[in-house]
Amino acid sequence: MVPLVTGATVGLMAGGRAGPLAPLSIAVLALFLLRTPVQSWMGTTPVMARTHDEVALVRKVALALAVVSVAALTWLFWGGGNLSLLWIGAAAGAAFIAQTVVKRAGRSARTAAQMVGSAGLTLVSPAAYYVVTGHLNDAAWSLWIANLLFAANQIQFVQLRIRAAHVMKPIEKLSIGRAFLGAQIILVVLLGLTCADHLFGWYAAMAFLPVLFRGFGWFVSESEPLAIHAIGKRELIHAGVFGVLLVLGFQLP
């Protein structure tokens, strides 16, 4: 939802039209919901349909969502419009296929698989910008890269918190979290270089400040028990704040 809303909002503020957002939103949500029952049906996830009744239920849900997706996509492409979305859809599909392949490497590849999947999910941002404005320009791809970097940071942080559930001392945090710490530093450097080269706006880059402070702050904060639901809620708040700051950043010179 964050890539969809940020792409659409920036596009609307650039003078775009809201009409095509309806079929795009329906198609995106239906396809997103379709992925889980299809994976369960195929048996590529830990939670899968096993009994005859479960398989029948998953099949009915998948077919219903597929019908909704096809109807929304027909509406979206009616009259030969929005054809550039086909390339974005193909890229997203390739990302999800690659994610399935990476998953087969086992639990050790969980973070990598989530990263690959996020590359496909965040393509919704340039797609939303495109249907609103009719253009796939630098702003559209900047929105994708920003959302992808943010999603990657969240994935890494949550996986770190799970792995470090019983870590108590700062030195232990540094040891187990050195890869994440390196990723945080790389993110700062990338943002600085792209802003200095005018490839990305300084105000838009400030949308990353809350998660950067959260990430660096974890290494010096007091240890606390792992509460996965609380972490999920906090990351949801971070996602909302990021979306608002990113949209505002695109509006400032």
C-alpha cells in the first residue's frame, strides 16, 4: 500500500488524473491476495492446503480473485491504454518467480527471498505514477528505488531482531548485526551520493531519517524481550511516516 499511495499521490500532485487508479488498485490488491492461496495450492509455502476440503477452498478463492484481477486489468488496458504497464508487470512477475527459486535454498535464504519479492511489490509505485501521469520518467523510477530501499531496510531490521532475540550485550549486538550495520552505512552513502548528483532530492532523502535513527539506535539501546507484534506495529508506523515524508519531499524544491 505504501508504494501504491506514494506513487499515486506524487503523480496527482504533478497534475495527473485519478480515474485510472481505481482499476489499478483493484488489480494490485487482487493479485497480491491471489499470491497466498496460489502458493498454498502449489505447496510452495510452509502453510499449505492438505485435505480435500482445504484444497477445494483454496481453489475457489484463487479462481475468484483471478476473475477480479482479469476484470480489473481489462478495465485498465481497455482501448489500448496504459500499455507500458505490461513491462512493469513482466518485471514484477519475474521477481516473484525468482523469489520462489531463492526460497528453495531453505531458511538461510529467507531474507534474500524477501528482498527479491519486495523488488516486485514496490514496482507498484512507478505503476501508480504512470497511470496517473502517463509518464515513466525519473520521478517514477526514483519512487521505486526509494520504496525498495525502505522495504529492504525493514526486512533486514525485522530479521535482525528475530535473530538477536536473546542478545543482551552491546558487543553481541554488534557481532550479530554487523551486516545490517553495514547496510545502514551503505544506505546513507547512497543517499548522499544520489542527492549530491541531483538524482534524488535532499528533502525526499529525509524520509529515511526515522528508520536510520531506529537502526543505528538499536545498537546502543537497552536490550528488551522480543515482542514480534509490537515490532510489527512500530514498523507499520515507520512505513506510514516514510510514505508521508517521501511525498512531501517530492513537493519541495
